[in-house]
Amino acid sequence: MQATATVSSPSLAQRLRWNDLILPWIMRLAFLGIGILIGLYILAPRQVRASDTHLPATYMALPNGVAQFSSSAGLAASLPLKLADTVAARTVGFAGVGNAALDNQLLLYALTRETTARVTYTMNDIRAPLQVAAVNGDGEVVAIHDVGVGASRLAVPEPHRWLLVAKAGTAENLGIGLGSSLDPESIRKVNY
């Protein structure tokens, strides 16, 4: 009898060496994918909050309003603004609002009556220098205060009923300064 040798070719699984080459790479890709998903859910919201155009939900929830200011030269203008007419709304203020977003935002703190004592306002998480115009019960701007970045509080010693808060230079550009006036009857909430 003649002996015959059979040559067997290795199977596909043996040639690929599944456990040695492919499985470790699939595991690495799976961990990388999980890491990317975790990064998107944790880091992406932080990047949005850190952007210059960020407007936080707490600020956007403040009611929209309009008020008419007259400059010392007699020019009048109706200004769209946000109204902070409760203690909670005044605590929110411009906290977390991005630097570029502050360029066109005005905030009016409205008290129920004119204060006669020194009042302190919270100014946490401010990203740009602010100016605050104190307006007395008759509607006249009696003082302008500057608030620097990093300031946590602002004390207003002048008797006032309203505070107009804006980015530094905005009030001046709108013609609002000492001697300007606010028409108390023009302050109203609007839906826009």
C-alpha cells in the first residue's frame, strides 16, 4: 500500500488568530466609544456654559419688560429689558451670563417701594464689568456704581426704588447717566 499524506490548510479562524489580534482591538474601540460618550455628556455642557454667548436658563426665565428712559438732554427711548421684581429674581441677576451676551442685555431690579437705607445686592458669577444706575422713587438717576469682575456684592447707599444693571459702557451709550430719568408708568411686562 502506498502512504498518502494529506495537507490540511488552516481554517479562517486559525489564520485570523481571533483571540490574539482582533478581540483586543474590539475591546479597545468599545472603551474608546464609551469614553467619548461620557465626555460628551459631561464636558459638552460645561463648554456651553463657559462660552461668551451663554444665557443661563435662570436668567432667561426672568420676565421680559420694557421701560422708557429720558436722557438729561430730553431724548426718550423705550428699552427692552429683563425685570427682576422678586427677591429670587434679584439674586439670579446676571449670574453666568456670557461676556458677549451682556452686550445687549439690560436688567431692571424693581423694588416695591423706595429704600431709605443701604441695600446690598448679590453679584455672583459676573463675567464682565457692570454699571448700575440707581433710580429714586421719582424716576431720577441719582447714582452710577461700577461692579468689577469677581465682585460678589454691591452696596447701594442712595435711596432708590429701581436699579438698571448693564455691561459697563452700555448705559452711557444709551444716554443714561446722572440726571436721566425713568418714567415709572412705562415699566411693564411684555411677552416677546
